[in-house]
Amino acid sequence: MTGQTGMTGQPALTANPPCLAWRRSFPGEFEQMSVLRHWISDLLPECDARDTVILVASELGANAVRHTTSGLPGGRFEVTVTWIADTVRIEVDDGGGPSIPTVIDGADGEDGRGLRLVVYLSASLSVSGDEEGRFVRADIPWGAGGGPPLLAIQ
């Protein structure tokens, strides 16, 4: 149906909504979390949903640095922000590690709260990969934040 026009001469609606995607690589250092937050802040319009996206991306980035080989000297992690209709997907690709990310119930200490927060704020969370490399994806509802910006800011 793509490329066809409806009876009014307007483009026909397609099953696939428009999407924008941005990808950036970061050194595997905790100091990069502020760079990550500023990057996403520049990409998306200001609203409550943007703050949630920034928080989720920061938590996933910090987990990549803390729990995978991305945090070793010379390590890197990559973040992809994809905006489709009423959802923003954050994907963090890291160097992998020996353990699988898990939500720790009843975490009272410093560790374990971040992923639980991501689960709470996200419509869905998925993890794939292994000790060679891992992909963690979180879908955040955009809601009343409006549609994607007309121009992608890099």
C-alpha cells in the first residue's frame, strides 16, 4: 500500500508508522552517563516522557559499564534511540559479560535497583546475547509527548 494514494489524493496510510533512529557509541566510563543524558535531551522534545527515556537510558548505560566488558579499559557501549509512533525504544549494546541481567527483588543495597526501575518505567524490556555481547532493549511509552520532531538533531 506504500506509495498509493487514497480517494482524496492524499498518501494512503501504511501499516508502518514513520520512525526516527539515532545511534551513538560511548566509551565504557561512568562519566559518559552525563554525555548520554545530554545527547538524548538534545534529540527529543521536552516533556515528562523525555525525562523517563533519559533515566532508562542512563540506567542501562550504567549497567553496561558496571556489569559487562564494556566497562573494562578501552571498552565501549552503543545506544540506539528509536522513535516509532507512541513509543521510544532504547537499546544498549554492550561487550557482554558472565552474568545475565536480572531484576533483584527486595534490593536494599546499592545494587539491583536500576533494572527494577527500568522494568517499572518501560512497557517492555528484553535482553539477548551472551558473554560475547548483549543487547538490552526497553520500550518507553511516549504518550502525550507529541510525535517525533520533524528534523533529527545529531
